[in-house]
Amino acid sequence: MSAVDVQGVYKVFGHKADAAVEMLRQGRARDEVAEATNTVPAVIDASFSIERGEIFVVMGLSGSGKSTLVRCLNLMHPPTAGTVSIDGRDLMSLSAQELRRMRAEKISMVFQHFGLFPHRTVLENAGWGLEVRKVDLVERNRRAAEALELVGLKGWESSYPGELSGGMQQRVGLARALATDADVLLMDEAFSALDPLIRSEMQEQLVSLQQDLQKTIVFITHDLNEAMFLGDRIAIMKDGRIVQIGTTEDILQAPADDYVRSFVQDVDRSRVLTAGSVMEEPLAKILVREGPKAALRHMRERQTSGLLVVDKKRRLVGAALDDDVIAAIQRGEHSLDSIVSTGVATVSPETPLADCLIPSAESRLPLAVVEDGKLLGVIPRVTLLTALGRPNGNSEDGAAASSAAAEDTPATDDTTGTEV
Ligand SMILES: Nc1ncnc2c1ncn2[C@@H]1O[C@H](COP(=O)(O)OP(=O)(O)O)[C@@H](O)[C@H]1O
Ligand SMILES: [Mg+2]
């Protein structure tokens, strides 16, 4: 069962909303329908499911319907048509009282302009969502304090919002949502008013909180870099419709149309793409017990001057370089133990490509992508540069660049593990 399930949702503002939905369903254009019925079709036929623990980002230009869509999820805007279910319960079928409870316990909203009360302390502000639910004061303060600690505001409980920076105020807004312990957080441009440094700090904090708390988050933004940093999946809206839903990777590699492509063009690929998304199967690797002679043979076969050394569980042990291997053979050694160097440049699958450049430049071997000690893959320098060089996955340029790269390296398999 999905945490949030949206099926065929329309939200049309205006008196003739139902007639407008009917026309839209018949395939009439949005502008035409708007004019004929004197309505604003803000959300048109939206369908998607969000899994528990997912960060689902909705992005699009101003006026594309993002805020309206997210307000449909807690029925702040009741949809004109379609269904919205939270934890499998159709919200429209709930009584007014059940809906109030669902909103109070399951869904919390964080706004762009914090919505803090200036004459209440930080603690009181953080506990506000609980106050609305009539949670008693002691419990309220306990949970508010806990939430403030989570967002790094321990010690500020008795301050007033005016004494806090914008970033800190936004944290109070976030703490307020977290204090309610709602499973689903709706965040509408929550970080858009913050200056860039604080904004990226907040993004990192949200991702890290999400790791621990496993909330389901619907995050609205008009900023693609933010969308790609935060989103497990991204829905892109245009003129009320969702034109594409996918992972960052999906969208970068295959933008659905020119509108999406125009967003993607501005993306800093080096910040968005991660080591895990471009790594390749390590070919130049050897089991530690295979020994120097086997190492030499592997290197000859793969025309490479070094190998990554792994154990039977594919844990990275180190690297063996050609000079050392030859020296070990001359000394009559049968094991790689004496020559395995441990200074292999490693990155994690989540490392942005921007942070791979220096280690890659300084390393003789392809970068090793390692998680929990295990070798997941490698990034040869040529792969790194190719990934960064393509401005745009599916555009003409991109296609040309990638096929050119493929032609330059006809024996892709052999070169993959080679020092570059
Ligand atoms: N309460 C409302 N009444 C009438 N039109 C509205 C209302 N709220 C939003 N709209 C219109 O719906 C469209 C989508 O708005 P909105 O959801 O706020 O977009 P976004 O959040 O992507 O900027 C816009 O044309 C906007 O003017
Ligand atoms: Mg909006």
C-alpha cells in the first residue's frame, strides 16, 4: 500500500468546474476550456503513488499548479474530480471529524513563509501543531523540544522568532511539522526564501533527517538543482499537467519534452550525478589469493598497469601496481600481501561527480566506488569526463557526444579498467 495515492485528480477553480473537467476529459485544450467555462484548470488529471519513506518532488514554473496539487493532498483544496488516498484511505470518503484527525495525525504542512507567531517562543511555535490537537502542555513541550533538537535548535527554545535568522526560522517551521509526528510532510517551497548557502544546508539536513525518520515527503520547488538533490523521484508540472515523473537519472537521460529539456539544460551535472550513477563494472580486479603471477597475466590481458585487489566477499583490499608485481615475482613471492598498497582512491556511490574530479586526477587507477567496504564499481577518468561533458542526456549534442566517445574507444571493455 502506498503512503500517498493520487488517481485522476483535477482541481478547477470557478463555478463551472465540473463542466470544465468534462471538457478536459474529452481532450479539449486547457486554454479553450478555461475560456469557455470561465474557470482556472489548475491541476489536470494527476496520477501518482508515493511510497513510504520517499521524497517526492513536484517542480515546474510558477503557475504550473504545484501548490494547488499539494493542497489537494490534504484536501485544503478538495479535488474537483479524482481520488486522494493516504495509507489506503480515500480522503473524500472520510467524515469531517475523521478528516480532521487524519490531517492532525498523518499530514503536516511546512510553508515557505514559516508561519511562525512572533510573540510566542521558539518552543511554543514548535509545539503549535500539537496545541491544535489539544496535546497537554508537558507532552507538547517535550515533543517540541525533541523536534527542535532534531533540527539543530537545542538551546533556542525560549528565544523569539525575531531573534532567529531566516534559516533558523525555517528550522522552527520544520520542527513544528516533525513534532506532530505526522507520517506525511507536505513542503511547499519550504526553502525558497532562504539564501543559497543556508538553503543547501537545509537540504542536507532534510535528507539526513529523512534517513533517520523515514517520513514520506512531498516537496515542492521551482529549482531543479534542489529537486534533484532532494527527490527520490520528481514530477514535472506544466500548465496543470504532470508531464514527466522519474528519477533524476531518468529525467536527465530522457527528458519527456522540450519543456523538461529546458529545465535540464541549466543543471550542474557535476552536482547532480553521483558516482553510483556512472560507475562501471570493475574489469581490472583480482582476488587477493590469486598471487603475483596471476596479477601479471590479468594486467597483460587487460592492458592495464594496475589492478584493484579484492577478497572473496568483494571487499576492497587495495591495489597492485605493475612494478611491484614484477618485483614480487622476481623475489619469488607467491602472495600479493607484501605489495598490496592501500592508498586506493575511493568514493561512495552517493559522492557527487564534482567531488570525484580531484581524487580521480590524483589516482593512477580508476576511482573505486565502495560501500561498506565492498567494491561496487569503478569510474575510469574517461567515464567521469564523458559524464560531465554531456550537457544534456537526450539532446542532439548529447547523443553526438556519447556516440563520439564510444567511437573513440572501440574496445570499451579493455579500456574500462585501464589507467587513463
Ligand atoms: N484559489 C484560487 N482561485 C483561483 N485560481 C487559483 C487559485 N489558486 C491558484 N489559482 C490559479 O491556479 C494556477 C496554478 O497555481 P498554483 O497552484 O499556485 O501554481 P504554482 O504553485 O505552481 O505556482 C494559477 O493559474 C493560479 O493563478
Ligand atoms: Mg506555489
